[in-house]
Amino acid sequence: MTGTVYLKPAREARVLSGHPWIFSSDIDRAQRGVTPGDVVRVQAARGRFLGHAAYNPNSQITLRMLNYDEGKIDSAFIKKRVREAIGYRRQVADTDCCRLIFAESDGLPAVIADTFAGVISLQILSLGMARFEKDIVEALVEELAPRGVWERNDVPIRELEGMMQSTGLLWGDVPDEVEISENGLKMMVNVKQGQKTGHFLDQKENRAAIAPFCPGAMVLDICTHTGGFALHAAMYGASEVIGVDLSEHALAGARNNAKRNGFTNANFVQANAFDFLRAQSDAGNRYDLIILDPPAFAKNKPSLPGAAKGYKEINLRALKMLQPGGILVTCSCSQAMLPERFRQVILEAAYDAGKALQQVEWRGQGRDHPVLVAAPETHYLKCGIFRVLR
């Protein structure tokens, strides 16, 4: 029999709005016998049944909602959710290279699945959902018949859930690297050891969006990783591309990707992004297109003031190197940095740089990373494309 967790008075509003998280501060008590990882009934203080959730009292997000009705949470339920997620990707994405499952947005909390040329990289970051790993893998295999499924649970947040970090083969066969085609560009992906699940798929559509600004352009790509934006710029006709990253390991991948595509107009430099931008700006160097795609500066709300300073600094330095007509593509993947706050930071940087900006596009993560409207946390990626007017 499914146990029940009871909320404190007046703490059900977020759930009723459709947000899937219930925090430890919202919980009044759990019924005796309920254990971490259980699927539980969720009940408001006045007795209203709210749905079922995965329960973990060791996590700040104590309850992750799975449904909002009396429907049973079992293997069939999980497999149906996986099939629905894949069905949506078949409508909007290339299922040979995309995000298949985007956690709460697909009704599978803390579950991430990416596919790379027949290999699936799977992360399960909550204790309650880890109990359904076998069902998730079976559904992925039944629906897609992949070459293999690889576990990428080497994420510290799992320890906060009371789970071990782990990686390994879950099904089939997985090579160390696979070649994907992203917008026609050949890219090697290290599924076993690459960052996150192996490759940053959330920027795939944004990388394609730079095409109109590349022909004949001098391009600078800051935090290039394995060359995603830089190599797209080269493919789209840039005269010269410089990609900068702190990781020599990532840059080795970028150089290999450039060679694989036959590009001779892309060069890669190991450097700290702030130091490189400052040196280039102070030297009076100029570019036609600058792309800023740094890692998350703000891991949480308390770190936002420092993150805002960091974002302002790199945008300020970049803007100083863009002439009228130049293009700035600036990104933030910090979940805590809300879109309007990020816009404000860009505006402040433009003011200090003495630049006037024209917004060309305001973008987010790709359509294979859909936003759950009731949960603004799922809209984590901001990507602004701006043209310098003066």
C-alpha cells in the first residue's frame, strides 16, 4: 500500500499550479513506514489529495511530483512517459542526435537521456526515479533499438540524494567515441567521459542560428569546449575563427573535429576567458562576431551577485571589440540567472562599453529541451543575439 506525505497548511499552491517540486520546508510529516525513494501519495493539510510523488527526505526537493491524479505509478506508467517523450522528439528533432528525455518537462523528474548516433547517455539524479532505471532502459531500447545505453551518473548531486556516483554499460555496446552530425557538421562525442552526457545538445539550434553572420567574418568563440560554435562558424563561411577554452583536453577534441571537417580557418587557444578577453580588448583587436558561451556562473541564488559581475565583465570586454554592425551572441546556462536579469546585465555592459545594441533574436534551449511553463527552472538557457549599432 502506498504511504502518504502530508504538507503544512497553505503549502499546496505551488503543486496546484503545476510545479513538480515540493521542498522540505513544505512538509509536515510522512506516514509511518514511508522510506526514502518510495512513491507516495501527497496530501494537503486540509485533506485534499494532490497526486503521487517520489519521496526523499534527504533532499531539499523532498517530493518530485509524478502525477496529479489517482493513476498508479508502475512500470507501465514510466514506459508510457518515455514513449511520449520520444514521440515528441520525433515531431521536433533529429532523433539520431537530440535530448530524448528532459526530466520534469517530460514528467520524469531528474531523468536525462541524450542520444548520439545510436548510443544513449542516461542520467538519473533522484533516488525515487533510480528505482525505475530498468523500466526506463527497457522503454528506450524497445522504442529506439539503440546500439547501447551508457550510464552517466557521475554527478555530485546524486550524493545529496543518498546515492553513489557511477558510470557504466546498461545495455548493448558503447564505444569510447561516436560521430554525430549536427546541422551537417561532423562532431566526435565521448559518451563515457565527455562533459555532462557527452555533448551540449541544448545549443544545437542556436549554433545553426549564427549562419547569417558568418560569411567572411572574423569570429571569436569564448568557452568553445569541443568547438561547437567555432566550427559552425567555419562551416558557415567565416574567414577566420579563434576558439578559446581553459581545458586543453576539450581543445584537443575541437582540433580533431576541425580536422575531421577539413577546416583550415579555425584555430584554438588555451586560455582563461577573462584574461584572454581583457588582453584582446586592451590590445585593440576587433572581431565581426563574438560568441560567449561560458559555464554556469550562478549555481544558486546566493551566487547571483558574483555571477552578474562575471557576465557583465565578459560582455563588456566583448562589446569593446565589436565595431558597428558587429554581432554579439551571448549565453547563460545559469538556472538562477533569470532572463530579465541577464538582459539587464547585457544592457549595463553595453552602457559601460559605450555601445548601442539592436536585439536580433532572444533564444533559449532547443525544442528537444521543452520548458515546463509552471517550472521556470526548466528554462535555464538564455541566448541573445545582438547587433552593435554604434
